Amino acid sequence: MRTLDVSVVTPDGPVFEGTAEMVSSKAKSGELGVLPGHIPLVAPLTISAVRVKQDGKTQYVAVSGGFIEVRPEKVTILAQAAELAEEIEVKRAEEAKERAERRLAETNQNDLDQARAEYALRRAINRLDVANHR
């Protein structure tokens, strides 16, 4: 079976390196599934889970935006932040979610504070969702 080389990289370094039969991610334009031989493309990603299928198993990586670059035999994801499902600290993610919800509940926020709180909430929810796939 043909495979793809897959790299998930953040400014702090690589998070995932390996081969896969398929990579699924959520681009801003919609869900994207990549198989070996896919046409080249670059797309912005949303806060979501990247699913890497290898040997009949699926590895989950939480990404907080970024870009996916697809070439026929390689997928590179450049993410602002990324974590493997098994490395997510659930307690820390739950605390981040609660903090973001409290900030959103405050009525005297400006637009920038509101946007930051919404981003933090989406990121925390994504991390918790991905952590459930351990």
C-alpha cells in the first residue's frame, strides 16, 4: 500500500513525523482528505483535529490553526500550536476552557478581549475533543 510522509511542525519544533495511508484535516474551506498521489495544494487550517491513519489505526493531533501543504507523497502541517492526543493534559485544557468561559461571560470586554476569549475557548474544546481519542 502506498503511503505519505507526514510532518506536523510548530514554531517549537516537530510534533509528529511518520508515514500514513491517509491524512484528514479541516481547512477553512471544508474537510480535506489526502491520499498518496494527491494534487499539490496549500490551505489554511482551522482549530481542529488532524487525523493520521497508519496501519489501520488513527492518530489524532490537535492543531490550533496554521497551514497544510500537500504534495503527491508528502503532507506538511505548519501549525501555531499542536499536540498529540496522548500528550494533552486534560486538567489543564479543562481549566483553560473554564477561564475562557469566564472571560466571555464578562460584559465589559472590548472586541479584542472577546475575540481572544473565543479563540481560547475553541482551542480548549478542540484539545479536550482530541484527548478523548486516546
